[in-house]
Amino acid sequence: MTMTTPDQQRAAGDSTPLPGRSLLSINNIEVIYNEVILVLRGLSLVVPERSIVALLGSNGAGKSTTLKAVCGLLPTEHGEITDGSITFDDHDITHLDAAERVRRGISLCMEGRHVFEHLTVHENLVAGGYIRGRTERTDLDTVYEFLPRLADMRNRIAGFLSGGEQQMLAIGRALMAKPALLMLDEPSLGLAPKLVQEIFGYIARLNAELGTTVLVVEQNATRALEIAHHGYVMEQGRLVLDGPAAELRDNPDVKEFYLGLGEGGVRKSYRDVKHYKRRKRWL
Ligand SMILES: Nc1ncnc2c1ncn2[C@@H]1O[C@H](COP(=O)(O)OP(=O)(O)OP(=O)(O)O)[C@@H](O)[C@H]1O
Ligand SMILES: [Mg+2]
């Protein structure tokens, strides 16, 4: 077996995550909203460089809060990291402001579509690039190449696009900041299955071809675990399970709770799963 250095690996365009090099590390954080509501209770997770990590969990588990803690958006919602730390690219960023984190290469594509409604698709993308300084022609070309639908719609007003189109635009805008870490909060929310497949395909390509590290929060566990290398499952502000994505896909508990499949591959009714969820906790 020949050994390759990380640089050789990068030069060769190898998309395999680099073992041992974590880009993002969340260390035992506690998050409190409004000084009283404890939402994250000692959460730790690691996102290796060049990997896709899926963060799964039911409604209210604290997934969006985790992403906001990483990109520094908690103070705008009266939230605070009261314990633990967050390390990005070997630097402690726990208390940096959001703008500084963006400059360091962290980009969040939020739940719901936050596009500038009165601007065209093209103008939205240019605005996304300003976050990290001047927009270069090549940045736009790259985004149009990865999301070709956006190129076709470049002169359309963002507010009149369909939900799925706006979602693509939101992803494209996040990409304009050339993030080292792209975080996506429920990119498949409200999209038709075909578009969900398309969006996950783009995410996988971004990771494989540009080497972008991705942390994706999803309710759609099946899709997320198809493209992810590693997955974490959280419940009530804590991690309850993690492992290689392929293993999680086969885990009976994950199938039952998040993929809605009981034994024998029979899809349980929503009501059954809900009921079962109430009886059984992850730990
Ligand atoms: N700004 C806030 N102020 C007070 N409580 C909040 C705030 N934001 C979230 N919470 C609470 O924190 C908990 C976790 O919320 P969060 O949005 O992180 O969950 P989630 O896992 O992203 O859920 P979903 O799948 O529904 O998006 C919830 O109980 C929620 O009510
Ligand atoms: Mg959420």
C-alpha cells in the first residue's frame, strides 16, 4: 500500500475524507435560550475535512440550534453557549462574531428560503459573494456550472421563483462565499422527491469535486444517509447515536424512527411510529 500525504490526496482530486483531520469540532456544548431554556445539553460532534456529515433527529431535537451555534447566530435569538467549545480549523471560535466566522469559511444555508426577493437570481448570487469580498467571474461560473438551473433563471426575480428554485438559489448564494464548511438546514424541506434527489446530487458533487466539507441537517434521513459519510442522531439536545452512514442506514432503530420502516421493511403508519416514539427513548 502506498501512503499519500493530504496534499497529494487533494492534488489527485481524491474526495475521501482525510482521516484524523477534523475541520469542525463541537466539544460538549450547552446552549441556553433566554437565559432559562436549556436546549443543547452537552453535545459533541466532529466533522472531518472533506466529509459529508448528516445530523438527524426529530422536531425540536436541537439541530438548527447546533448549526446556529457553529455560525454564531445564537445571540440574534437571545441564545448563548454557556459551556463547552467549538473549534474550526484548529482555532477556538466559540465566542467569535458571525461575520468573522463567515470570513473564516463557515456558511449556513438556513431552514426555509432566505433569498433577496426583489433581486434577480444573478444579483442574489453576486450579493452572496460580497460576504467574502469582491465577486469574481470564476465564482459565478462555478456556481452556474454546479447549479445549471440557476444559469437558466439568472434574470428572473427571486421572489417569483418556486419554492424548489428558491432553495437552489439559497444554496448557490451560500456557495458564492466559497465556504470551507457548508452547513445546510433541511435543504429538502417541502420539495418534490425529484427535486430532493437533484439537490442531494448537487451536494454530493460539491463535496466530491470541490472538496467542500458539508454538515447537513435533515428530516429526510434516507437521502441524507445516502450521500453522507458519517451520521449523528440527536434527541432532546443530546447525541444518542452516531456511526458511518452505511451502518446507520441499516440500524433498526434509525429505520424505525427516521425512515418509518418496521421489521420486514413494512412502512409503519405515521400514527404507529409517533406512538412508539413516545414510549421508547433513544437511551
Ligand atoms: N430562539 C429561541 N428561543 C427559545 N427557544 C427556542 C428558540 N429557538 C429554538 N428554541 C427551542 O429549542 C428547541 C430546539 O429547537 P431547534 O430549532 O434547534 O430544533 P430542530 O431540531 O431544528 O427542530 P426542527 O426539526 O423542527 O427544525 C425547541 O424546543 C425550540 O422550541
Ligand atoms: Mg430545525
